[in-house]
Amino acid sequence: MATTYAVVGKRVPRVDAVDKATGRSIYGSDIYLPGMLHCKILSSTQAHAKIKKIDFSKALAVPGVKSIITAADVPDIMYGTVGNIRDRSFMARDRVRFIGEPVAAVAAIDEDVAEYAVSLIEVEYEPLPAVFDVLEAMKEGAPLVHEKLQEYEGSTGLRKGNICSLLTATRGDMDAGLSEADFIVEGTYRSQPINQGYMEPMACAAEVEPSGRVTIWTTTQAPYAIRNTIAETLQLPMNRVKVIPLEIGGGFGAKLRVSFEAFCVILSQKTGRPVKMISSREENFTAIGPRLECVATIKTGVKKDGTITARQVHAVYDTGAYLGPGVGAGVGHSTGPYRVPNFKAESYAVYTNKIWAGSYRASGVADMVFAVESHMDEVAACIGMDPFDFRLKNILEEGDRSLTGEVIPTMGLREMGEAAKTGSNWNTRKQEDGWGIGVAFSDWKSGTGASTATVSLNEDGTVSVLTGTVDIAGSDTSLSQIVAETIGVPFEKVVMAKKDTDAAPFNGPTGGSRVIYSAGRTVLQAAQDAKEKVLRLAADVLEANQDDLEVVNERVQVKGSPDKGRSLAEIARLSSSSKYGSIMGQAALSQLPFAPIYNAVVVEIKVDKETGMIKVLNFTQSQDLGFAINPNSVEGQMEGGAVQAIGRALYENFIFDKGKPVNPSLTTYLLPLALDVPPMSTIMIESVSKEGAFGAKAVAEPPGFGAPAAIANALYNATGIRIRDLPLSPDKVRAALKAKQSGS
């Protein structure tokens, strides 16, 4: 029988709901400081070129301009976007490698003056050969994006030409596995460049005190990463850099790394005044890493009965001008949540002269899921097997080993798949022209990493929680629920303290599905520690055995004798003069055991065969998520991810013309609108984790994985055409239908 809880598992409102609804929440653009200057950036107009000369004399003469910086004002220290190869600096030093790369920055009395000054800066370039297609970039003799790649610090495996990373994985005997197969199916799949589509532009401000101490206000998911990168590259001790994270108006991974903070810091150092920057929408497209394309070729051996015998994968990720995250997904997710006894994968990251590839809701995984799940349907069609049955036949079971070697713990993968099947119209197909249905499974894991927390009982019986996580999707609400349930107080009596890198204990970034699983476990342990101290003191006060005490209705009492007790507020007040001291629980951890999560999507579509338009009619999604701390938040994450995945499937395409972004705005980059969102059914499968707080696992990333493949599979079901490159735009569908009609 499922455990009934007082606070966790309940639908409670977000702790920041009123502040956000009334406009009291503080975002990056809301920061105003006395004497503050405004920063604007001059970006490269060349995809690849040497910088021969920068003349900013005219700009510096503009009234109101206080300082202009170039790479000459920045310490010559390289850093890595993902902490591996140190291949970049804050400003282009001797050459530019993509259109949009920062070349100079201006600080002026207001944004208009700064923008005008930027327009007066003259840069003399010497164009260099460039490469834009990731497969062309791999070829021998292709123009080199980084001519000194071998000299960079850091290591990610193979470095050759434009290849900056190669990850591999093998299992079993590939040749034997293929020889056992009755059929061998091969296909190549290509995803498109996409932008994260967050609503709030990047914004930050910096103030350097006369002592040299730096304070940064910024929109970030990772305040400690910002602090560390700024301190290292600007040669400052970490305790001289304080980062204050502000509210985030959408991030999805884009706000995990340094953006424009260094420019504000350096300009503040030079002027002695605080400096603020709010990026334009175009800068958010051209200077902050989007996701770029992936090309994946998959070969699978399968028996007539549907048993997979082998798989070979070759994935190539376009990482743009600088190495970004995601290449590991080409290995780690190449088998999907299936048993593949014989396996070989290669995953390459390759430089091109496009903007560097950043994070977006589990970097690179959605690209690989599109390839794997499209391929699974093609294999099922080859052997004449129902695509759902084919998946369920081959799914991982408890005790199997993951691709990376971990033993699969208790999980609800089969239950999840069957719930998606019965909860959708899979078994009641419509006999309508243009109607189709498709399915996709995906896998991910609950993220871990450094997490710390303190939980304090205040003198009035309320509770304060301090942790370095940033609330980006209601996580503060869920963490508050965990603490309230553990200590035994109403949810409303828990407050999450606002935090900065000086005050809050170190935490890893808010991303990678790590907050509820990892930080949630940490605040649980800190709350348990605080409760233990409450009971210890109460035992002395009540002259009772600690094991005989319980907390009921904010009161510590003797079990069976409810009249013998004290309120939590009384215990808190007594603690300050007790031999134990004030009541504060603490906890820290760095790693938690492997806790996989799984997602299944079933999509119904209608195809207009005249126009090629695809309309999503129904969207059914199930996920094995452990335990839903706050079902409201879980549903929001799942539905939000689904909408993003529909956009990736049908509309979104960040277009480049010889490295130049063609559609860097929300008027030309198509995102799903409210009218594009279909009816959604969200099914939560609670297969609890032994390690997560109250059994919770991660939620965030997988809802954004499956829809592109599910829609591509539904398109095949509806029309018999298979499109292997995203997006599934009307022109592609219409062309494929015409080709089918003509027999080509």
C-alpha cells in the first residue's frame, strides 16, 4: 500500500507564484545601481578571418562613452565551454571563428549611446577559408577552424583536423551479432540547428569595489560555474568574486555558462562604475550557444522474432566554433532503453565556422533519440512487427546492465510503455485518410553532483532552508515540501532563503535533471539532521527517551501521551541557551547511485496531403519518475517539454547561410504557439528510487526527447513516407508525397 504523506505528493502552489504574478520578482533587467553604465557588444561580421586592426577612436570620442575594451584588455587565458578543451577566450584575439563572436565592448551612460558607439568601431579583417557543413569539416584538407588544436590544454580523446572529440563504446562481438541476424537495417538521420527559445534575454550587471572585489548579478542556472570561470580567466581569487543569481525567465540549459558577465566586470574595473548589459534578441541567437545539427548512421541486426542482435552507430555532432556539450549522447543513448548484446558506437564532435553549440534540455540526447526511435520503427517494419510490440520485446529489465555498465535498479519501464499504449488510441486506429499514430521511447538518468544544504529551525517554529540551487522550474517549491514533510511543519512555514555564492553552500548547476534527485536528497538529510537535534533537545526537556518522541501538528510529544510535549517554537527558543546550541541541520553529498528514468510518447497526427502540413491531434506521454513531489510541477515539466519537442519536430530550424544566421529573431524563428498545442494526457509512473527523497527521481529532460521520432513514425503510418531529417516541414512532406506518387 502506498504511503500517504501530509505535504509531499500534494499539489501546492509555487512559493514564488505571487511575486512573479505581481511583478515583484527581480530579473537581470531589473538591476539598477547608482552611476551605472551600459554595455554593448561589437560582434564579428565574418565567419572566419584574421583581425588586422581595430580602430575605436571615433567611438571613444562620442560624448557619454566611458570605456571601450578589446581582447587586449582581457587576460590571455583560455577556457573551455564544457571544461574539457580550453579552446576559447571571452573576446576574439587574433581571429574570429564565427559570425557573432565578440570583438569589442563599449560602456556608456545609456544603451543608445553605447549602441551608437559600437556602430563607429572599424575592424579590418583578412578573410580565411571557412567550413560550414559538419561532414565536409571532417574531410582531409578541410579548412581548419583551430589551427593550433593540438596545443590546447585539456583532453577529450582524438584531436585531428576539425575533430575535437571522439567517444567510443563497445560491447560483445559486433560481427557475431550481425551474423546471427536474419535482417540488417541501416539508416542515416539528421537533426537541425535549434535555439532554446527562452523568453527572457540574457542580462547581467557587475560592480567592482575599490578593493577590487567583484559582485555580479546575473541570469544563470549555475552561479558557482560563473564565479569559477570569471575568477580563473580574470585572475581573481574565488573569494573576491560574488555571484548573485536572479530569477530566470526560461533557460533550458542556455544559461548554464558564462555569457556577457566578463565584459561588465572588465568595464567596471576600468571605469570604477557598475556596468550592466541586456542582450538583444539577435545576440541571444548569435552569441549564446544553440544546439547544432547531428548526423547519425545506425545499423541494426534483428532476428525474425524481433530480437535485436547487434547495433553499430556512427554519430557526428556539429559543435560550431568551440567545443560544446552533447557529444557523449551519441554513445550513451545509441541503444535507447533496449537490450543490445553486441554494440559498437563512435560519437564525434567536429568544429565548423558557426556559433558554438550549447546546452538544451540534455545536450545531444534528443538528436540521438530521433535517430534511434525512427530507426526502431524501420526495423519493426522490416520484420513486419507492431512497433510498440517490438519495443516492449526488447526493453531493459531490472538487473540488466546499462550501456555504461550500471546495473538497472527497480524501475517502471515496462509499466510506463504499457500505460502509454493503453492510455492512447494505439489499439483503436482510425480509418481516416491522412491519420497516423507513432510511438517513441527514451531514456535518461537522474543527475548527481555536489549538493549541500542547511535547514534551520527559527524561534517561532518556522523553518529556513539555504542551498545553492537556483529555482528554474519550481524546484524551490518541491524542496520546501521535502523539508516540511520531514520536520513535520506545514508547507507555508518553510522559506527558501535567497542565495549568492558568498552565503549559500556550494551546489552544482540547476540542470541535467539533478536538483530534485540530488539536491532533494541533500535537503532531506539536512532536515533529518535538524529534526534529530529537535528530538534530542526535547528528550532532555521532557525527560523522555528520544525514541519515544514524535512530531505531530508542529509539536514534539511523547508517543501515547500527547499532553506531554512542547511546540517546535518552544524547543527552538530553548535551543539557543541549551548545551546543544541553535538547531541547524546540515548535509552534503557529491554522488548518488544510478537512477535511470524513462519516457514514452504516443502521438496522433493528421496530414494534409495537399499542403504537407502535419497537425498533432493528441499527445499521450508517460514517464517513470520515481515519486512526484509536486504533481503540478511534474505535469508542467512534462507538458512544457512536449511542446518544445513538437516545435523541434515540426517548426523550428535555425538557418545559417555560410555561417550567417538567417532567422535570429522570434519573428522569423518559428516556435509553437498556443494554437499548435494539442490535447495532452500525462501519465506518471511512480517506481520509487531507493536513494531519492521519498523515492523521487528526475523529471525534466526526457519529455523533450521523443516527439520528433514519434511524429516521424506517425507520418510513415499515415502516408508511407519516411523523412529522416528534421524538421518535418510542409515542403519536405509535400515533396516526399509527390515523389512517392511518381514512383521515385
